[in-house]
Amino acid sequence: MGLHHLRLISEPTLPAFRNAGFVFDHTIRCQLPSDEIKQEWTKSKTYKSPRASEAHHLVPLLDVFPAVWVMGYLARNAIAILDVNFPKTICGLSVPYVPDKASRYFVSRYLLNIGDREIIHIVANFKQFIAVR
């Protein structure tokens, strides 16, 4: 919804998402039984998720995309393992951030269970981030 609202995709559909050049990977969390999600989430906040360390399938994608939206603690943990230049900053994700000005990573909280205004705010920050890439 946020990507369409800010005109980053033509319509709020998966084909429009793909046609705009976006790829979405959700394979770490989707594979977890619901009772394990909170455990992995807690570990990933301090870069200690064993599941995140198995995200080797992301390497070919990281080599292709000039801008990467890292959404949530599990994803941040995985990127920190796969890219030695990604700083392991221990901070919350309620405020989106870019690890450094030269970074190709935009880090934010996961967009599940938040309101539309917060989604629009985060996506607007992401749009600003990719505009300078």
C-alpha cells in the first residue's frame, strides 16, 4: 500500500512490485513455526540468530541490487552476517536508518502490525533513500 501511495509502484499488486524492479525475500521467518518466531526475533536483535546465519540464498541478490531495504531484526542480522561492511549496531528499528551515507542499505522495522501513517512515513524515507542512489 505504501509503495503505491508514494508512486514507487503503479498499483498495489505483486506484478507491479516486480515490474518496478523490486524483489521481496521472506524465507527466514516464513519457515519458522509461530512459537519460534519470537525466540529468533529476540536473538536477532543482538545479531545472534542461528536462522539468520543460514541466509546464504541472499548473496546472489545482494550482488545485483544497488539498494536494499532491510526490514526487521532477522533481516538486519542476516545482512550483517553476509556483508562484513554492515555495522552491527544494536539499536531499535522504530526509526528507519541508513548505516552510513555510502551504504546501500535502508533499515527499518517490519511493516506488520503498524498503522498506515507509520507505513507511509517509513516508505517516504525509503523513497528518499533510493532517490540518491
